[in-house]
Amino acid sequence: MEFYIDTADLKEIKSAAELSILDGVTTNPTILSKQNLPPKEVMAEINEMVNGKVWYQVSSDTAQDMISEALEMVSVISRPVIKLPMGLEGLNACHALSKQGIETNMTLIFSVSQAILAAKAGSAYVSPYVGRVNDTGWSGYQLIKEIVSVYETQKFNTKVIGASLRGTHDIVEMAMLGARAVTMPYKIFAGLFHHPMTDIGRNQFNHDWKEYQEKLMSQSVEG
């Protein structure tokens, strides 16, 4: 399973990139707008920090403009993945970019039919929005399950990347349901390492080791 953090915060990226398990960084226009720098400049900086894939989401409306915007960003990213919005224009741009050997991601996926169209267009990834689907009263987990099942049945190579994930339990569910990748906020990524029982156990081991060392030192002095 591929692990990505969804951020453009350079401090968060630096911290996460120190771990070899990170596969890259995903971004979107909202995230990039918080950096108060030109998007191309931010993407170039992220690319320098990440030994993996860097994802950029186009903000253009027409297929041709999406393609032009994507090619401009590809020039500053070593291993780019271009995020395209689901829809006719996005699918056309996806097909064109994929034919050029550029990895793409169809985002804003809310149905199995959309995921099928994305795979047919040659998208390398699809992003079902788990949390947002749950917000509507449907099941984001069920959507992931159904897309994964269809892809396996039809032998599509497109990978399902779980998006709009809101807790560490979502990451576990994505793994169990067969999603090939996940993207998450830095806070969730950091939370994967922690468990209260682990902290208790580590503190107990440290306490016991310290007592053992003090005992050895005491015996040495007495000797």
C-alpha cells in the first residue's frame, strides 16, 4: 500500500519525508493557496524534499487548459501525478496525458460508474472521497469495496487511493478493503505510530531498565 500525506506545509513534509515509508505528497488548490506563494514555486520546493511522487491538481476548466497547466507543472516535478476532476473535460485531459506517459489521478470520485470511466480513460489512480460520501449518508467503505471488486473483475490496472480520510481507523479499513494507496493529513499520518498501550509499555521497560542499571551500580560500589 502506498502512503501519501495531503499537505503543502514544508515543515510537515520534511518531518514525514525523514521516514522511508512515505511514498509522496498529494496537494490540491485549497492546500496550495495557504502557502501564499505561486503554486509552481511551492511544487518545485516540495519536489526537492520528497523522494517519491508529487501530486498536483489542475484548476482549469477545459481539457486543453488542463493539459497545458499539467505540462507546466510536470516541468518542475520529477515524478508527477496530475489530479484531474471527474467530468467530460477531465476525462479527455486524462486520456491525453496518459498517452504521453504522465501518471494521472481522477479525483472527486463518488460512484462506481465514475471509477469505471476513469480506468477506461487510462487514469493511474482514482480518488473516492470516503469521508464526504459518509457525510451524505452513504457508505464510503462500501464504495471502496465495490470499486476494488470491479477493478479486479475487469483486470483494470488503475489503483484506488482512499481520500477524505479522517482517522487512523480509516487507513486500516482502506488496507482491509484492498485500496492500493491512501492519502491523509499529517496529523493522521503521525497518529499511526502511537497507541496508549505502546507508551505505557515503553515507559515500563525504561523504568525497569533504569532500576536494573542502578542495582548493578550499587553492587559494583559495594564490591
